[in-house]
Amino acid sequence: MTDPQPLWPAVSLAEACRVLTLPGAPFEMRTADIGGRPVRVYKNAQQDLRAIFDASRAWDDRIFTVYENERLSFRAHYRAASALAWRLAEDFNVRKGDRVAIAMRNFPEWPIAFWAATSIGAIAVPLNAWGTGDDLAYGLSDSGACVAIVDAERLRRLASHPDGGGAAALIAVRTPRDTLGRAKALEDLIGAPETYDSLPDRAPPDRDIAPDDDATILYTSGTTGRPKGALGTHRNIMCNLMNIAFAAPRAAIRRGEALPAPTGVQKVILLPVPFFHVTGCHSTMIPALANGAKIVLMHKWNAETALQLIERERVTSMSGVPSMTWQLLESPDFESRDLSSLEGLSYGGAAAAPALARRIAALFPGRFAGQGYGATETSSVSTSNSEQDYLARPDSVGPAVPGCDLRVIGPDGTILPTGAIGELEIYGGNVVKGYWNNPAATAKAFHDGWYRTGDIVRMDDEGFVYLLDRANDMLIRGGENIYCVEIEDALLSHPDILDAAIVGIPDRILGDVVGAVVQARAGVVLTEALIIDYLRPRVAAFKLPVHVDIRRDELPRTASGKILKTRLRQELLERA
């Protein structure tokens, strides 16, 4: 006879949150004045990124990053970032509030650049390394970056652009000397990676940093075709750290267990997503430094390589997008690899099919899966759903974390009752100030401290959020946001294309893939291959259509002139 299974949940969601946020509890809340508004924040959160960076000295002897055969300790990382902070301050005259851009692959130098900038009160500006030279030049120009720290490929793209990087001074990482141009080599400033351990043991220059000082500008795609820079503060990021940490204690309380005690064993995180994403930066890299975890980096995503790294590095968790988890589970190498070190798999950035939670539970019994919801504008996590709660509601992105208030509004802005379908709005210490250098976009998306997500949801009576659709004309391909208007504009710049529409085609692995419908000029010969070749230099590779339908007739429109994308999507699905 088997032992009876404990009843779950042992306590309600509301009670679990109450216990964890009581006075004296780890997630105790207090009220802070942010921009003249009262906001609930975590009493025990660190005040700024510099405090996190300095506290990382506690892990000196641990490995912080693994990249291929390179291993960098916390000690070497701290000394290298501190040395670069001094060079930025002394050689490049970087002051508090100045912008320092970062554009490179997930190299170990990426965190070094980030912490060097933020530790002296500068604003780190991660740029999309997958973007074109025009994308990178726009980011540098819009942010007003005084320094850009780039790798060889990004330097090449900037060098081929007419702007050439604009006014920003360039620091090049892993770049052959004969291609440096006007850039300075990072190793000439702080030495080669193998010497970081022997750099001077000194802190970065002292700077007075307050919680609500600006810390990051992360660019998020906009319907204008140009990205918008979400301006985040140190407090925003500190709130997100606590939001992430809340999931495991909440799950324990829900099971009727005591809070998990620290084990002292280093966690190992496989990072398959870019650092320039809020998931890679705010929800992986920063928490890893704060908690002494090791990050295993990938040159590019490949499921078989990921499985090899999980086995070799004894990875305990992977955080990516749902498509990556699907590819991992369906890899032909899955059965042959030792994955016993994995404690769980989590994902966000795109909607996950409920079948994914069930598949993980079947393949990894006793280990957790989780997903959450957030945005660049909310510094990452706003809701989380993990462990038993996720298995019970695999179609939900979870309830709000303690630092967030959620509400659902109708088209006229009225607050809707529980269960009604409407647009999600978020309020909390993790919500960014607005969009850099873009007051019109800020006014449209933020009001009275609330962020309008543009996502259509419903909430149940326990506060679990169900993501139903996107109000904006946006696709999400493998976690990458794609706005249709950018690709449509590129298509319409072709002299033989009279009209164009981009629609999303559902894909079980990637979520959405791009489909295009174009009206060709009479008498010309256009093929799918010709159109895609035309787009290649104009949009990033992940935005290229996988299906192109070329027509001679006009595209169907409503009486008001809007293209009937629902009809086009169905027609593409039938032909794809």
C-alpha cells in the first residue's frame, strides 16, 4: 500500500503571499514614493546594481561564466569589470548618466561591459546583436551613447554603415587588429582574459547612485518600425531580482513546507538567449551574479550542443523561450545524454502550449517546470507560474508577483471585472520610467504609473492570468518580437510590389513564423526567392518570411481600408 499523497494546495495563493510578505518575512513590503506615486516595493531588496556588483566578491573562487573552453572566475570578472570602469571614467570621460552601448554575442566580455558601466552610474544600453548596421547605428544615435563596446561582427556592420558608429567611441572585443579601424582593443585597456585574475584588486570609482537613478535602456520593437528604448532604473532591476526569487518560496508554502534553506551548492544556468534580452540580462545574468551562480554561454542556439553542455557542466536549470525547450526535448540526442543534474526548465517571452508542461513532467518526474509573463517595460517578471501551480494551470502565465498590481481594462479604459477579457495593465516598482527620448510613445503606453501591455488576457478569481492574444500587430518568433509594419515597409520599398501584408503563421516550435502576401506589379516576374533576397539586407534574418504568396489582384480590405489579415492568414495556412 502506498503512502497517501499530501493534499495540494496546503494553503491558498493569497495566504502564501501574505505569509511571505509579513513584517519580518523575506519578502516584506513597504511603500516608496516613485515619481510622486505610492508604490509597494520590497523592504529587503538591494538599493542598486553597484551594491550587487560589490557583493559578488563573496564568490571570488567560483566560476562565473563558461564559454566554450574558457572559464572566468567571479574574482577575474570583478577585477576586469572594475578595471574597465576605471578606463571608461578616466580615458573616455564617462560620467553618471552617460550611455554606454553594448553590442556583441554572448561573450564573457558582455557582463564585464555591463557591470563596468552600471557600477559607475552610467546607463548600459544593450543593443540587438542580430540587427543590421542600420539598426545598430540607430541605437547608438537614439541613445546618445558616448562609448560602444562591440565585437568584431558588430564593428564590421557599423564600419560598413554610412554613419560608422556616429559620435560614439568604440571599444572592440575579440577583433583582429587589422580590422580595428578607429576602435580601441579591449585587451589594450584591461589586458587579455587570461590575465584578468592578476589585475589590481580595487573597486570601481565611487559614484553616488540612488535607487531611482537610470540604469539601462533596453530597446523593444515598436509599431513605427523603429525600436523604443525602455528606460529602467536601479530600483526596477532590484524589484525584478526579488520577483524572480519569490517563486520557489511560494511553491514551498503552497505545499505546506518550510521555506527552502540555502544549500551552499552553486547553481549552474544554461543561457541560450541573448544578454541583450531582458530575460538574458535582468532575469539570468544579474541574478546569477547576485547569487553566485555559474552561467554557461552558447555561441548560438543548438539543441544538441545544449544537451552536451547540460551533461558536461552539470547544468541545474535552463531559462529560454518555449521553442528552445521543445527542441531540447525532441532532439535525437535527448535519450543518450545524462540530464540528471537538471532541477527544472523555465521559459517566457512567448506563449507556451499546455502540452509542454505535461511533456516536461513526464520526462522529468519530480522536477519543476515554470513560465512567466513580463516585458522589457516591466524589467522582466510580472507574473510567474511554476511547479504544482503550473501543472494545475498549464495554460496560465501565473498570478502577479508581490511587487506588481494587475488589472484588465476595456477599450474605453474602464476596469473590467474578474473573468472579463481585455487589455492587461501593470503597476509596480518594476515598471520602467518610459521610453528614452520618445515622449509621445511614453504617453501612449504609460499613464499614472500603469503600463499598457497591449496584450489581451483574462484573470480568474485567484489572480491567474491567461494570455489570449496580442492587441498590437506583433508576432513572436522563438521569443523574438517581430512587428509587421517594419517588414511591410521594406517590401513596399521594392519598385515592383504594389501592396504587402505580413501575417503570423502558427508554428508549434517557434510560436509564430512570418508569412508575406504581396501584390506584384502587372507584367513583372517576382519569385519568393527574389523577394527574400531583396529583404535580406533590409531586415534581420529572423524577420524573413518563410512563406511568400505573390498575387496580381488587390489584397482584400475592409470598408475602412484595413487589410483583412485574418483571411490572408487562413489562405496562407491552406497553401503553406
